[in-house]
Amino acid sequence: MSLLIKKLLSSRILLRALNVSIRGGTALGRSVLIIFLAKFLPASELGEFGLFVATVLICTLLTSFDFNKYMYRELFAHGSDGRARILGSHVKTIGCLFLLSAPLFYFVFLYGLIPGEDVLYFYSILLLVLVSLELEALLTVLGKQLLASAVFFTQTSLWVFFVIPVIYFFPAYRNLEFIYISWIGGASLSIFIALFFLKSSDVKVSFDGMGADWIIKGLKQSSIFLLSSLMLKLLLTIDRFAVEFHSTTELVGSYVFYISVVMGVYNFLEPGVFSFIYPKLLRSYKENDHAGYMAAHKELIFSTFAGVLVLAISLSYLVPYIVDVLELTAHRKSLDSLWLMILAGAMYMLGYIPHYVLYSRGQFNWLSYANAAALVAFVMSAYLLSMQSPISLVASSLLIAFSVGGCVKACAAYLLHDRQVDNV
């Protein structure tokens, strides 16, 4: 029996299926949480939760400085002793970045972006999520993709399946404090799981370090990735604040409900399509395999368009059904803006076609340009457009932003000359 289990776990097909299931469960968990919070919490608290989550995620990115992208490229260029020192330098760098940035984040409370009573939850979740994401990335680099997915699932979604029955059966727990405490528990458990398996894998850390020059070089190189990631994260954060600026926290709650469900459903494309096709695209490009590259590229285009079409149609029927069945009266009046969010999400996902083409070629600068163009387009649209519904205004701005970003990436991927593609 044990031999059979080992054979099953060694199957690449089974591992991929498990990885897709875990990643799919992650997207499902986040969407289900938003749906139940929309049912049991006032719209103003759902809006507050959306602003809290968006702020935590962008602060996590700023704190990490995307330094792990540099560190992990360096990791396997050295022997075991060098790897231990690199990991030690990484730990010290992230620790220093957290200590330097944490006081600056207090401005989100001073300016009232997040209520002051949430300060302890904010910093606790920020630290735990930061550590969990760094460990998940390390597991991925070490080739333990399934375990990395499990750690990410534990941090983001496993605790959700504990929260939902509790808030359903016990009304006293229908508050954001319980949600934040549960998130802290899930993030803590994910760190414990990651550390347990890293210890069993004999991963060593030496705090002798690689020296200040190595760290400075890494911070300079990481800043390129940080700017690209930061502009995209800003775009997916300021949309909530834009709704609040034009209306109320209650309407932010409706926006968070719709955009979270829409993007959560579209995110199933990542484990179901992109995680399988992108490695083929990258491998064939690196190996100068023209036939393999073109086949992977056609598969990427067809699968993405088909997936977006199916999910868009599903959302157009699923979301109104959820609103009616759960009697989400506070959010029904914003249902007319749903189609704009579905279109915006579709443009966002279609933009991944040229995104992965550029990524496979190593043309990262164009990804930064595209994200910058999208951010500028969003800000200008949100300022210039005039609509009666603030949610429709912001959703339209997102649609324009994602369209602009996608066009920039498409022009770079298909109109600019790439000699290696011609030669493979």
C-alpha cells in the first residue's frame, strides 16, 4: 500500500492535478469569503475589509522589495556553504527592510485610510504574511511546487473554511476582528508547515552573510522588478480608494464584493492554463525550438481566449444568482456595473498572453512600461470620466487601464523585432 502511495505521489500528472486543485481552492476560498462577508457584514465593514487587505498586500510588497527575485537567482550559483550564507543575508535584509518600513506604514492610520483600532492586526498580519510568502517562494525555487502551493493555500484560504461555518452558526463572531485573528492563525500555521519541511529538507542558514556589496547589488537589481510589481499592485489598490473618494465606505463594500468575485473566478486561469503552458513557452525559447515555441504560443492564445469566454459567461449568470439567492440587497443596486467589471477582468487576463511572451524572452522592462501606462491611464480616466455611479466610473477606468497595459505589451511582444524568435 505504501509503495502504491509513493508511486502515485511520484506521478507528474498527479502532482500537477494536486497543484491545480490547491491553487484552485485558494481562488475559491477567497471568493467564498467575500460572498459570505457580503451576506453577514454591513457593506461598510466589507469595504473596510477590502481596504485593509489591499493595504496589507501593497505594504508586504514594499517591505519585501522583491529582493527574493535576486536572491533566488543567486542561490544555485554557489555551493551549499554559499547558499547558506545567501539565505542568511536574505533573512537579515528582509528583517532590516521590515524595521525600516514599518514605522512609515503608520501613516495609513494617521491619514485615516485604516481605522486606528486595527493597528495591531495590521502589523501582525503584515509580518506573518511577509514571512509566509518568502518561505513559499523559497520552496518553489527548491522545486517543491506542491508544498509551496499548500503553504500559500494555508496562508490565504484554509482558515476561510473554518471561518465560514463559525460566522454562519454563531452571529457573535460576525465581525472583522474575528476575521483578522483567523487570518493570523492561518498565516502562522503556514509558516510552521514551511519551516517544518524546510528543516526536514536539511536547508541550512548561515548568518556570516555575503557582505554589504552583495546586498546593495541585489537591492539595485530588485528595484526593477519592484517598480513593475508595485505599479500593478497600486492599480489594484487605489481602485478601492477611488470608489471611497467618490462615494462612501458602504459603496466600497459593494465594489469589493463584485470585483473580488470577478477576479477570483478569472484567477482560475492561473493554475488551469498559465502554470502549464508558460514553462513550455520558456523552455522552447531557451532551447531555440521554433516548432515548440509556436505550438506553446498557439496553445496559450487559444486556451486563454477560451477560458476567458467561458468564465465571463459563467460570471454573467453566477453573480446575479448569488445576489438573489443570498438576498444581498445592499449590493443589488450596483449590479448594473457588473458587466464593466467582467470586461475589465477579461482584458486583464487576455493581457497575460503578451505578458508571458515578453517574460519568456526576458524583456522585463516592457512589463514595467505596460504597468506604468496602465496606472497612468487609470488615474486619468478616474479623473476625467463622468458617470452617475462611482462603481461604474472606477470599473470603466480599470477597463481602460487594462486595455492600455495590454496594448503596450502586445505591441512590444508582436511588433518589435526579436531576433532570437526569428532564429528558433
